[in-house]
Amino acid sequence: MATDTLPNAAGIIGAAVPRIDGPLKTTGTARYAVDHDFPGLAHAVAVQSTIASGRIRKLDASTAEKMPGVLLVFHHGNMEKVYRLFPHQDDATTSEARPPFEDENIYYWGQYVAVVVAETLEQAKAAANAIRIEYDADKPNLNPDLSDFAGPRQSSWRRGDPDKALAAAPVTIDQTYITPVETHNPMEMHGTVAVWEGDSVTLYESSQGVINHRIVMAEVLGIPRENVRVISRFIGSGFGGKLFPWPQSTMAAAAARKLNRPVKLSVDRRMMFSNVGHRPHTEQHIRLGATTDGKLTAIRHDFLSQTSLNDDFVEHCGEQTPFLYSCPNLEVTTGMVRRNVGAPAPMRGPGAVPGLFALESAMDELAVKLKMDPLELRLKNDADRDEGKNLPFSSRHLKECYTTGAEKIGWKQRTHEPGSMHRNGKVIGLGLAGASWAAARVPCTATVELCPDGRVCVRCATQDIGTGTYTIFAQVVHAKTGVPLDRIDVFLGDSSLPEGPTSGGSMATSAVLPATTSAVNSAVNRLLNIAALTPKSPFHGMKPEALAFTNGMIHPKSEAQVVGAALHSGSQFTANGVPFEEVLKLANLSGITATGKTSPSFEDPKAKAYSLHSYGAHFAEVEWEPEIAHLRVSRIFSIFDCGRIINQKAGTNQILGAAVMGVGMALFEGTHYDQRTGQPINGNFADYLVATCADLPDLDVTFLDYPDYIVNEYGARGIGEIGMAGVAPAITAAVYHATGVRVRELPVRIEHLLQSKVLES
Ligand code: MOS
């Protein structure tokens, strides 16, 4: 639907609308998973393995079981029956296939080996400390060098003959890029409150997918799906770590069932580093071949992704490689290397973020070797169709991202040699990198209800992980009805609502828009019909087509309404219509509800004929003080082509937050395991460094805002993850430009920079 056919109040689509749930969060009214309390609630504390490989020889809970307040200790010797999820089940995904306490085997440090439930948290903690465990420990494999990989490799993309082209190429790059384990650290940690009522359980969770969570837990607990309800109304972010259930949910549910009491189990910050996923360590071998004037002739991207012993999570680093550049000869291969670590998980921009660190770093190295401007190299090799899938792009404006960013940062003034630019006594480095992320329209069902109190309710079992999903629903309803935002109630984060999408893959917004639009349009049509059919209605006898609904008022189409009344005022009826709740009253209706659905793009022949992706570019500036080996990221300009932006404020927040995470990835983050014990040795916020306010550059976000109508009628793609892609390679390119040091293993450390020969400013 084109903008000009959207009805009244349509200006709210694309506006910078503050989050409607903001006040609930800032006033502490919003209740997160473990904020829930119930009469008789018991507290659970998990016990973790202190070895990373081996077996439990003896677990003695006898002292713990006799301690004050202790209600239950579960371990492999007495765990009540729970099941595995059927492997490769197509409508549900879990994080760890092995249910908690399935046997005596230990696969990683921190693996849950017991859970203690007591009347109080303190009693549970004390008893957890009193459990004695003897292990038969094997030597764990935590080798940070993945070169012991013995195969097999999978080739996911191939075209032309890359090896022959590399051999023939006059200019080549052949380098390996390494990214460390990075740990999701959302502000809100994982946790579960499990409440049984007969054979049914309600789980209060911090989940990015309440529907998926419900299906998984039904299978694991061995009960029908309709007997599981998952509630996740507010989430203190997730970054992908909360897409799929973790064992604590099973432990809490099983304990609550056994005790017939509500049970609360929180994952603490230390456990966040071992038990609820991470972005895995990757080693990526990139080979590029090019002509002397900078045209790519070959790309090889052969990567290894570390994973756990029991699960097969792979960081798909090569997803963007086949279509980002035009190149006739290409291959992407994947290898999986097992280590004694917990299961990895998707983390913001999985695959693309480490993958583009490697590819874009190699492109920067190629530009240096060619003595060519890295911007020029990008523009020269830009693709005008997806050469991987051999499909046209639905909408791609990557070149404009580059040229806009270049303009903003003043790229023209950039000089080629490392250490050649100065400002205020500091050496300046400028670097850039591109970004991409897939788009799709996933299925969604939503209902819209016109309520007798003049409010409008929207319901969908998706959830808002902090990105602004609540607000998107309200914007659509406001755009279509004119009912002010403060009279729109959005209900999300409850698996009993109409089935909605997981908040993942940057696909929630594009999924909820069509369903909500269709639901609200149907509800309004029904309302106008009722207005025309109800004997006491002032519109009785008129044709429904002759009626319109503007600013929450029904009126004859012929009598124009004042549109665009203040968005946030409670009762700004501006004209001569009848409030819809009056008509509901006259018709004696408790409300009018309509359902809308989003059809998935993978079933849409039109969408399947295109390569659907978002694009972007980051331009980074660093300041380098060689005398004291001090590096600081001073500016980042982020220019993104993510389709039409529905909410400028929430959208900008996504790219800003992602750029902040990207600074962390470039300069600070990395989880390190003790080689002897397998314990994450920096598993806390003092030693695992993330970018803080003091580390941040000036950040500047620009959206090109080209609608992509192949994805949906609003032209919106997604923006949650792409902003993190390209930040680290833009920064390391800038670091090279300032210092002459090429960092191929993240994060950039002072040890790397001490090799800099750029000594004077
Ligand atoms: Mo995203 S890593 O799918 O939450």
C-alpha cells in the first residue's frame, strides 16, 4: 500500500514515537520474569559442575537435604522424568538437546549437576553449597586454536572455479581472521518462575519466543501443548540468547511439579557466561583474488566455528559472502570444531557479524595492497544482483550507504598512508565496512478489538525484547483508526495469545505489520457495518461504504473530519462524528474483534523471486596517541538501508545500540576459558569488558528509508541485528590507517598496537 492511500493519522508510521511501554519500565512497574511472586513460592538454586569433562562419581546431597527449609534436591540420581525434544522438529527449537541431569556425564564447566529448592533463597543457597560431589575428571579440550579440525567441511556456496582463479590472480590476499567467544550480557538475566495448576503449567520467562518455548516445554515435560503457558511480558533484552529455552526452565518446571508449589530459579551473572549460550569462537580463512585495477576475480571463505559436544550450533559466517560483491568465482565452506564449552547460541547478527569482520577486513587489506581507496574498491565491486542465489535484489542501496557515509565523515580528505592524518596532536585513522542481513516475512496472527470503553486492544503472542514492538502495534492501530496511543492497549508476551513470531532474525516488525493492519481494517469494517445495521444507531439505514472512521469517530464519508489530532491527547475528538463505543453500546456489543494474518514470504512466489536483504555501512574514525599507546574510537557514522523505518526513534536506538556492541566487539569483548578447568575466567562484569558510555564515540545514524514493498505493504525490513555487522572491521580498518597495525584477531589489544611504527604525531 502506498503512503498516500493510508488513512488518517498515517503520519505516525515512520515518526519518532516514544516507546509506549517506556513509563512502565522507567517507573519499575513492568514486571520481568523473576519479579513474579506467588503464595507458597519456593526458591531454587542450581549447582554447577566444577569440571569441564568427565563423570560424577558420587553426589552426596544427604547433608543438604536435612538443612533448614530444604524441600527438594534434584540430581541425575533422582531427577523426575523429562524428555528430549524430537531432533530436528520443524516447529520448535531448543538450546541444549540434553535435558538437565540426564546422566552422570559432564561436558562443560558450569553444567548444572543439581538443583536445590528451599523455602527461602538463602536456605537454598546454603544447601546448594553443602552438596558434595566427587568427579572422575578427564582432560577437557578447550584449545583456543581450532587448527586441529579434521573435517568434514561443508561447502555451502560455490560458483565458477575459485582455486583456478586464485592461482591466476595478479593480486591476492590470503589471511585468517579470528573472533573470540563473546557472551551475551543482556541487563536482565535468564530466569523462570514455574506455577502448576493441576496438569497445566505457567512459566514466567525471559523469552524471545513464547510460542517456541511453549512447544519445547510441552515436549520436555511430556504434557500437551495446551497445558503450557509461557509469559514474557517484559524482557531486559536478549541479543539472541533468549531465542530458545535453556535447562533452567525445565529444572524449575520439574521441581514445581514435584513439590506442587511455585518455584523460582534465577540464572546469576556468573552462570550467564557458562549456561545460556555465547557467540562461538571462529577462525576464518579468506582468500581474495583481484585484477591490478581492483576487480574481484575470486573469493574463498573457509571458516571454522567452535561448538559444544552435544549440540550442532554453527556460526554461519559465510552468509553474506556470496552476494555482497560481484565475483565470478567463489566458495564458502564450513567446519565445526567441538570443545568442552556450553552450547553456543545466536548472538546479534549471528554469522554476519564475525563473517563480515573477516570479509571486510580482507577487502581493506586488498585495497591497501592495490594502493586503492577502500571506498573505491567497494563501489567498483558492488553487485547488481544476488550472484549466490542468482536472483535480483528486492531493494539494495548499498552504494548510496557508502557515498552518504563518505560525505558525512569527510572521506575525501582521507590520505592513503597509515599515520598520515593528524588532528589536535593525535593521529587519526578512518575506516569503513559494509553490512548486510537477511529479510523475510514470517507468519503472524494478531487480533484487534474495539472495546466498549473506547479503547482498542491488540493481541499477539510475539514479544518485545526492548526493541519497540509494543509501540509498532500501537502505531499501526493509531494510523488506521486515529484512536490516540494512550487508548490503545497492546498485549504481547503470552503464549495464549494468537500465534506470533519469535523476536529473532530481525523479523518481528515485518511480520506483525501486515497481520495488525489486516486485523484493524477488518475490525473497522465490522464496526461500520454495525453502525449501519443497528436500529438505534444515528447511521442506521446508511450504506456502510458511505461511512468512515476517523480519529476514533464514525461519521458519514461526506462530512470530512479534522485529521491528525494530537497523538498523545486522551480525548481530542475534533468533529462531528460518533465515538465508536457509543455505537457498541447502542448495539449491545461487548466489543468487536477481528483477526489478521501475515502470510510468510517463503510461500509467496513474488517474494521468492527476489533476494531479500538489508544493507548498511559504518564509517569509523579512531584517534591514536602513540606516545602513550592510547586508542579511542572517536566517531562512527552508520548509514543503513533497511527498507522503510516504522519508528525513527526505536529504529535509531537499534543501530546506536548495535554500534555500541560493535565497539565492544572491536576493542574489549572476549570470554576466556581456564585451560585446566574450563571455567570462564573472566565470567563477571569486572573482567568481561563491554563498551561503556565513557568508551563511546560520537554516533550518528542515517536511514536511507527506501521502502521495500516485496517484503510487506509498508516496505519495512528489520533493523535489530544488522547494525552490529561491519562495526568491528570499520574500526580495525581505522586502526590500521592510524597505526599501521593490522589486527586480525579480535579484540584489538594494546599488545597489538605497541607494534605500531607510527610514533609521532
Ligand atoms: Mo537475534 S541473534 O535472532 O535475537
